[in-house]
Amino acid sequence: MFHARPVTAEEPRLTVRRARRRFPRHVLVALPLALAGPVSLLLPGDKPVPYRHITTIQARMASKSDFFKDPEVRRLLLKHGIRVDIHRLGSRGIATQSLKGMDVAFPSGQPAAKLILERERRQGRSVKSARPFATPLVLATFRDYAETLVKAGVATPQPGTSEGDTLYYNLKMDKFMGLLDGKDDPKNRLDGTGATADTWNGIGFDKVGGRSNGGRVLVRTSSVCESNSAGTYLSILAFVANGNSTPGTANPNNPKLAADSVQRLSEKIKPLINLQGMWADEQADSYFSDLGESIAPVSVIYEHQYLAHQIEYHDRHHRQDTDRVLLYPTPFALTEPQLIALTDKGDRLSDLIESDGELRDRAVELGFRVRFSGEDGTSERLNTYLHDHGVQVPAQNTDETKVYEPDLKVLESIINYVGNCPPPVQDDQ
């Protein structure tokens, strides 16, 4: 008898897999960026360096903020763990408005710096400051206008180069001021007569370049109430109008006579600057724009702005920008920007600006006359750099008469009268 073998059913096998850890998609997307974070702190062209804390310095600056906006300067500062957050304002605005929350102030010249330092001392604070470089005030114009001033007897060209015409002219301020008053000068037939007195065509512009400009001979400035460049230009006008003498120095023992003298001088020079129209902003950007000549034939700027333009222009086009030229006024005014530290963080930046050789070298490359080894505004390195980069070196004027700014109270009196400036808003806390 056949017996069937019982069939035994196998139990089902359970396969156990090792669980894979899954990340949310947004985490996976962000992960490469997170890993790249430390790398992004590396500076272009530098070797990897350990991560360091970046200190942000709050800075109130005028036109010399261009130095701190330069990409190479920013890179050099980051090497030292410093980033500068710039709050742009005119130099006199820096001196007369609140500096609360700022680590440094960087006005473009000494008058504004003195106002700040006096205010800090009144409040019992001891501050550190540095004057890393200097730059002359200049009048920027275009070749046909410069040649017109030559024919009018108020400017002379500096020697040119083998490559062509000169970029620089010396300007006789006493004669030039006679073209700014809008009056017919019977002693000088070169400034035009009647309705053409002190107009560009009246002094021969239409005969120089085959173009016409019947407008007044004017110099475009920024506001004297806000800007160091305009205030410095005003100081030149006042110095020349006062017989090449610093205003306020006569009658020192008689305050009434001294004040009356300054008042008469202010009344004399006010038309020379008010008729031009003052603008709140600096003039360099307008001058270097494609419409610069249409905006203003002559503008007040700083030498370093012009030289930086020529260096960059030559690097790009392998030639100089011969349409734009400079007028060096005689007598001349040298401006000295002053970096004033208001906090411990500001002290760190001030020390670095004075001690770091790479930052000083970069200032030369940006057209500044930089102090080296305690020298008073040396020009040798700048001249060498210009020559090596195909840019004509400005000749030293044989007339070395320098404008010395008036006493701070005198200068403030002239500025307020000419500009009809609003009262300052100061923070004395």
C-alpha cells in the first residue's frame, strides 16, 4: 500500500536590508554650498590661510572713499581680517554731522579734520589719526578750453612728451579770476567786451577748435557747505583776492577790523563761485563721463583722480587720454586726507594704513603722492610709476607759492557767507 509522503511547507524568508540614511532634498542642495563656505573666504591669488574673524569697520568718508572701494585695497584689507563699510558724505558734512556709530572718519582735507578733532577733544576723547597721502587740488578741463586759456594769457602749457601734446597746463589764478567775474575789464581786451565779456567765445574759444561756446567762463564745483574740494578752491580764491596772503592774518590785535576785513573779502569772492552753480556731489564722475565736456568745460577735482584715470586708460587703450587735461593753479593748494579713528576698531585701521607697505604701494598706483618713511608727501614713487605706465609725469611748477588755509574760524566764516550754509547738526554725546 502506497503512502504519500507528507509535504512540509517552508516558512517564508524575511530579508532584512540595511536602511539607507536619506537627507531631505533641501539639505542635499545646500550641502555643497556649506562645504564651500570656508573656501569662499580665500582671497583671489592668495594661498589658503586659516579661517579668521572678519572685523567690519563703519566709516564715514568723502571722496577718498574711492581708495577703500578699490578691489585690490579691499583684498589687502581682508588679508588682515578687515572689511570697511563706507558711509559716503562730503568732508564738511562729515565734520558737522553726527558720527555716532562710526569707527573712523576720513575727510579729504585738514579743515574738516580739525573740526572733528576739536569736537572730540571738547568731549574729552583722545583719538588717533593718520595722514597717509597727499594730493593737489586741480582744475580739470578739455584741450580746446585749455588752449583757449593759453591764448587768453592766463595759462601756459607744460613741456609735452615725445608721444604728443602735453596733458598739463599751469594756470595763473590772479588773471583767471578776472574771467570769472562776468565783467568787462578795460585793462584786458583778451576777456572780451560788452556782452561777450568773460564768455568762452569772447576769449577766443570759437577760433581754437572750430566750435562755438557762448557761455560764461565758469568752474563747476561741489557745494562749499559739504565738500573739501570746494572749500579748498574757495581758499585759493580768498588767498589770491587777499594779495597772496592768508585771510584773517591782518589786524590780529583788533578783532573788529579783522572781522570787517574777512567780511569784505567774502563779499568780493562770493560772485566768483556762486555764479558757477555749486553741486552737492563730487565732480570727477561727471568729468570722466562720456558727456563730461557738455556738463562742464572746467571742474574742480583732485590730481589723484585724474592720474588714476590716465593709468587705467593707458592700460586699456595703450595710449593716453589726450582730450582731457589738467590745469595746475598758481598758487597751489595741497590737500591731506586725514583718517581719524573714533574707536578701538578704528585704531586698528589707522595703524594698518600707516604701516602696511602693500597698501601704500597701491595708493601710488591709484595716483596718490604717498608718505614714505616720514617724508612730507614724496612724489618720486608716483612719478616713477607714471613713467613706467606710459603716463606723462607732471612738471614741478617753478612758482612754488602755496595757499595756506585761514584760521578755522575765519574759513568757516567765509564758507558760511559764500555758501549760505545751514546750521550744523552735531552729536555731542
